[in-house]
Amino acid sequence: MTSYSCCLILLLFTWNTAAYGPNQRAQKKGDIILGGLFPIHFGVAAKDQDLKSRPESVECIRYNFRGFRWLQAMIFAIEEINSSPTLLPNMTLGYRIFDTCNTVSKALEATLSFVAQNKIDSLNLDEFCNCSEHIPSTIAVVGATGSGISTAVANLLGLFYIPQVSYASSSRLLSNKNQFKSFLRTIPNDEHQATAMADIIEYFRWNWVGTIAADDDYGRPGIEKFREEAEERDICIDFSELISQYSDEEEIQQVVEVIQNSTARVIVVFSSGPDLEPLIKEIVRRNITGKIWLASEAWASSSLIAMPEFFRVIGSTIGFALKAGQIPGFREFLQKVHPKKSTNNGFAKEFWEETFNCYLPDGSKNSPASTSFHKGHEEGLGAGNGTSAFRPPCTGDENITSVETPYMDYTHLRISYNVYLAVYSIAHALQDIYTCTPGKGLFTNGSCADIKKVEAWQVLKHLRHLNFTNNMGEQVDFDEFGDLVGNYSIINWHLSPEDGSVVFEEVGHYNVYAKKGERLFINENKILWGGFSKEVPFSNCSRDCLPGTRKGIIEGEPTCCFECVDCPDGEYSDETDASACDKCPEDYWSNENHTSCIPKQIEFLAWTEPFGIALTLFAVLGIFLTSFVLGVFTKFRNTPIVKATNRELSYLLLFSLLCCFSSSLFFIGEPQNWTCRLRQPAFGISFVLCISCILVKTNRVLLVFEAKIPTSLHRKWWGLNLQFLLVFLCTFVQIVICVIWLYTAPPSSYRNHELEDEIIFITCHEGSLMALGFLIGYTCLLAAICFFFAFKSRKLPENFNEAKFITFSMLIFFIVWISFIPAYASTYGKFVSAVEVIAILAASFGLLACIFFNKVYIILFKPSRNTIEEVRCSTAAHAFKVAARATLRRSNVSRKRSNSLGGSTGSTPSSSISSKSNHEDPFPLPACAERQRQQQRGCKQKVSFGSGTVTLSLSFEEPQKNAMANRNARRRNSLEAQNSDDSLMRHRALLPLQ
């Protein structure tokens, strides 16, 4: 069984060795062997395996100069460590490096070589097999490049816990330690890169992009993470396509059609250079320009894409690059490469041939290397400069510095430095094992591993706990996911004015350690769009919505495709592309453009506005006229007119009118709490006081002229005190209403925002409309009663016919306040106060004019009528008229009765009143005859009725002879009717003229 196993393993190893001949590996012996996986070629030749014969290993094509430089970085680091006196002294590192050809199959083929050698060592076959050329086990592997390749390799190496340190695989899937137990890397994972891409798009205010990803474990996870970040930033993706270097032409054509028809100008690409190359070639062939390419680090500096002939299409590329490192002495090491000197590097021969487009004399022209070159060249994929079908022989004296290839581009060592760092990470892990002190080790009971018999899993344990300082003074330690957190440089592709080559200009950086929002820095002045323009291209589905508008959703379209909708009134937006308009604060309103909020206009019935000034002038005029009337009445207080109008009540009435006019001023000006609580009670109490005076006054005169013969009780009952008491009682009811109102629901100042959007109306909130209704209703009730008595008193003597004017004033009052109700209900804002002021002033002017202006006119301009004789003349005429009407009424009744009994034609009643038939107008008003004779002491009155005329004559002495004049008048009076005597006596008894 043992012999069988030995033979099987040897057979496997032999097959593996055959598959990788001397020209297909770089190998050097050492005490400890490190494995390496590098893409020396970009791919493999497509070959249809029909299985009619034994399948052959596919051959690699398209030489990768950068891949060879990365391989050289590993060899340089190992030789530097071997020559170091402090790092792994007395220990020699060897290497076994294979070409992955940028494919999974070739990478796994190489990985099997590492695993097979380890299995041979674990079987301890030295005692069975005499293997003089025995190579120690591979304790760690540096590589691979692509994430898809590293995923396959990591799955295999993880089975045997062989540590794998990748220098370029950035897929975030590889951070899963449950699946990839032995994987570590010296490059940041793509999670930070995808976030940085989204940050760049947000920085330039783009929101309409397309995405392209390699159909592998690098492109798919990277673009998925980008979609997540884009969604958080409201970035919309117009299209999303997958590509591969092995995609057929039809698939490439479909992707190009999508790109050409898309309105998105920014294209985010997560791919490697080889996978993207076929697509770029087709885009160049169709000359699709004007696109902005956002490149992941895998192709941002790829020599396959960054070619001058492609620049017109992809010149607007912005990409991510790893932080460049410094490798002292590496430039000189690269220049020393030579096929004859690099005996341990089997790839040097092919490198020399590809660099100088020749073949070495000791090789056949149809060698595999030459054949692969010619195939690649014929397909347009070669990197050489030859134009013939066969290469000339190499002299061996060619100067490596005379040819420009990516191999010698050591100005920005990014991946090369990651390779250098990966080798040193493994070396420092071995150094930790070498210097381990028993009892302080990482293994059971603090034990240490034996450096001479070290195993891969022990190295993996130390790598997980690694912490050292690199040659640039930076701390190196892998996190729990086996990653190194690093920063990115942001590069922009420029065309060199010197030789026309593509150069990578650093225009910013991305610091993953900074706080969110402060990680990205871009120097826009260094960016050239399309190779020449400084203007940032536009890549949005819709044009920006200006301030004052917001984005409106278009049904069926992505959220980035929108229409600009004006902000509604009361809302604003002060930024571009606002998703929603903000509401203005309560006391503010949007300006005309809706870009900001301005304070609302505050309105109230102000003193300074024309309407307020006019109302104030009318109120002041009312106060002045009322004061003037009060002054006239005060000055002429002893004249008959003033006395006949109940002087004391007239004073109180004028005072109440002053209060009415003054109360209107409380409705003008900015409403305050105290003015709101004062104005309605002041108005209500003033008007009730005014109407109470008119009511008592009218009712007293009416009772005087309709009462029977007065007694001392009448005089006492209708005395001045009782009149004031009645006025007080009527006013007190209104005061009680106001007190209850102010106590239960006091009015207050109120800022009304609801009536008009742009205006704040400062008004008075009445507190209780019911209380206001009671206040006005009670006033109108008193006015109605007053109107009733005034209407009944309309036929009193001329000097007492102010009842007619009171009737008119009450009519005006009712008209005003009935009109006030609908006007008050239909107006708003400051006009509510204006309507009430107008109503107060109109009612007050009506009362003042109707009651007092005719008296003031007589007092000032007709003093001849302001005499006792004039007043008594009209009073007596009214009395005789009443008596005559009564007598004539009885006479008519007696005549009708006699006619019904068949008697005589009838006789006149028993009276000394002379009666004669006439045809004058019925019931004319009494008037004093011959008023021009004001010096005479008597007057005659003629009272006409429908069936006769009564003529009466009265004479009056001076006031000091009133008693004698009254006796003579009674003796001369020829009237004997009892009703006439009663009428005269009651008027003379109660009239306040003495």
C-alpha cells in the first residue's frame, strides 16, 4: 500500500513537473519555499477540445509586462531578505513562481503543485524514496491577481491551511473567513472603493449612471456594493451589464448598443483590463465619445486600456489607484534582468524576446514563445513591434532601458509594492517564529513552532497576529478579516504633450480613516475632461431644478428622472434639486420666486393709513361738534329752548355722545389685549347711556302731554332724581353684561394667519360672540322702545316735536346697525374694525344731528324763537287743538244722534269757541300767527278742522307778571268746556319753564 501511494504521488508530481517545464516557472531552492502566482500572460488561446486525442494543456497568449514586473518584485524582496543580517539570519528563502495566465484553470494547476509537494512531505517518503532533488514544502503563497482566480485558489489552499497573501485581489467576498480561512491580502477590499465611487458621483452632482462589471468574483460583488451606496445617495442606474474577456462578439455588440443608446454619460466599471479590453475596442471602432469612465483600481492604470489610440474614447477616465510605495534599489534590479544572468527565472527568456521583438539564437523560431507571440500578433494582441511573420534573432546585447514598456514604468509602484509588502509580511511571520520564546508562543501552553520544521498552518497563525513596521515607517497588521486598510489615490488620464502617451495625473485622494463626509478630496483644477475641457460634464436624467422649485415624480420613470415643479405658495426651496419644498415659518411667507421666506405683511386698522386717518378725523369732528353743542347748551342753559328740552338729561346725553365718538378711537391702531377688552364695553355702555337718556326724556314728555290733571305725586314721580335713576338702571344692565363677558370670555389680541396667506391680520378675538350679541341686542332693544315712544310723541307742540327728530334718529340707528350685521359678517381683517367704527360714527352723528342741531340753529341764528311766549304759544295751541278736536268730536256724535232721531239740524256745543264752516285742508299743524311781531305779548292761533275753524288768542306778560297774566287769560277765555280747562292746567303745571 505504501509503495502504491509513493508511486501515485510521484506520478502526480511528475505530471505536474511536465506541465510546467523550465521555461514556465521561476524557481530557486531555499530552506523555506514561498509560492508565487502571477499573470505573466493575459489569457489563454481558445481551443476546441474535441477529445479525439489526449487533451493538451492550453497555451498562454499576450505577454503581460506588468505581471513580469510584479514577479520581479517578489524575487527582489526575497533576495533582499536573504541578504539581510537581521531578518531571518542563517535562513534562506526560496521560491516557486508560476504563471496563472490570468485564468482559473492555470492558477489551480499551479496551486496543485504547491499542495502536492506539501502532501509528499507530510507522507515522509524520504525513507522509501531517494529523492536527491527534494524541494521543501511551500509554506505560503503570494498571489493571485484577480479576485476570481484568488477565490478558486483560496478554496484549495484553505483545505490545507496554507496561507495565501494576495497583492491585488480586492473582492469583498474574500473577507469571509468562514469560507476563506487562510486568505490574507495587502490591498484594501472593494467595499471602500465602491463607497468612494459613489462619493465621487455625489461630489460632481451626477445621478444618472450606467454600470459595467466583470462577470466574476471581482466585478459582481464590487458593482453590487456600488448599487447599495448609489441607492443611499439617490443615484439612479440606467443600465447594468456584465462582460468577460471570453464574451463572444454578439454579446459585446449588445453591450455597446446599450451604452450608445443610453443618456447616461457616466459609466462605472468594475473590471480588470483583460475583461474590459474587447468592449473598449468595439467602442473605439464605433467612435462612441462623450462618456465619463469611472474606473476601479483593477484597470485604472492598465496598460491594455491606457493606450493613446483609445484616448479619444476614454480620455475622461477618473480612476482609483492604490497608494504608491517606495522600493529602494528596485529600479536597478529591473534593469539587470537578462536571460543569461537570470538562470532561476524561466520567464526572463520570453520577456527578452517580447521586449525586443526577437528570438534568442539558442531557441527555435517556432518555439512555443515565438509561436504564441505570432498568434497574438496575428490577432492584433501582441505587444511587440515586429511586422514580419518571423522575429530576428536577439544579440543579447540589447539595452533594456532603450525600450519603453510597462515593465520599466516604476514611477508609481502600487501593485509591485503590494507584492513586496506581501513577501515581507510572510518573512516577519517567520521571524516571529524564529525569535519565539518558549512559554510566550501562540500555540498550546505558549509553545513555539520549530523554524526548521515549520508548517504552513503555523505560519498562518503568526500572520493573523502580525504587527510590524514597513520600510516606509507604516504599521502593518491584518485585521480580523485578513485585510489591510489602505487609502486610494484618485487619478485622471491625461495625454502627454511630449510623446503622446497616456499619463495618470493624481487629482485627489480618498482617506478611509477619515470621518464620513470628509474622506474625499478632489482638486478640480487638475482634472481634464476629454483631455482638454475644464467644465464638469452633465450626467443627470433631468436638468437641475433651480431654487424655488422641487423635483416632481414622473410616473414610470426612475426617481432621478423628474420634472421641476414650482413650490406652492407658503413654501420655498433655497437649493438646487430640492426633493421637497420647505414650509415657511408661521409668521413668514414665500417670496415671488419661492427661494426664501419673507416676513408676512402685518395689517390692522392703523392710525397712519388713509382709511384710519379719515375715521380718526370723523371721530374727532364728532367729539368737537358734541363739545360745541354742549358748550352752546351750557352758555344758553337758562333759555326756554334749553329748559324745555330737559337741560340736565341733555347734558348727560351729550356726554354719552362724547363717549360714543371717543369709543370709536379704541378700534383704530394695533389691537392690544387691553384695547380689545375695553372697546366693545366702551361702545356698548356709551350707546346704552345715550339711548337711555333719549328714552327717559321722550317718555316723560309723552306722559306729560297725555296725563290728566297732575298732582304733587306726578311732580315727585317725574322729578329729576327719578329720571337719572332710570338712566342708571338701564345702563347698569349693560354694565352687568360687560362684566360677565370680561370675566368668562375676555376678548384678546389675535394674530390671524388664515384669512390671507401673505398677510397677518392683527384683530381682536371677541371671546364670546354670544356676549357681543347680547351687548348689541340690548342696545337695539332700548332703541326700539325709544323709537316706539318717539313715534307716539310725533304730534306734540313744535318746541317739543324733537320726538320727530328722535324718531328719525332711531330710524338712522336701526338702518346703521341692521346694515352693520351683514357687513360685519362678510368682512375680515382690519375691515371688521372699520365697519364697526363707521357704524358707531354714523349712529352717533345721526343722534347728534337729529336731536340737537335744530335747537342749536334756533339758539344761535333764530333767537326770536327762543322765548317763553313762543314756547307757550305752541304749547297752548297744542292744548286748544286737542280740546277743539275733542269738542268737535262730541258735536259730531250729537249731530249724528239727532239726525237718527229725526230732530232739528243740531246745535253747536256749549262752548265759547267760534266755529264756522270752511273747506280748508284737514288737520293742519298749529302755528303762531304773525311771528314778525315779536314785541307784542300775545298771539292768535287758528285751528282748522274738516268741519270748522277754531280761533284762539293768548297773551303773556313778562316772567315776573306771569301770575297776573294767567288770571287775566282765564277770565278772557271764552271756552267753558271742562276738557279744555283740564288740558291747560296740566301743561302749565308740568312744563319746566318757570
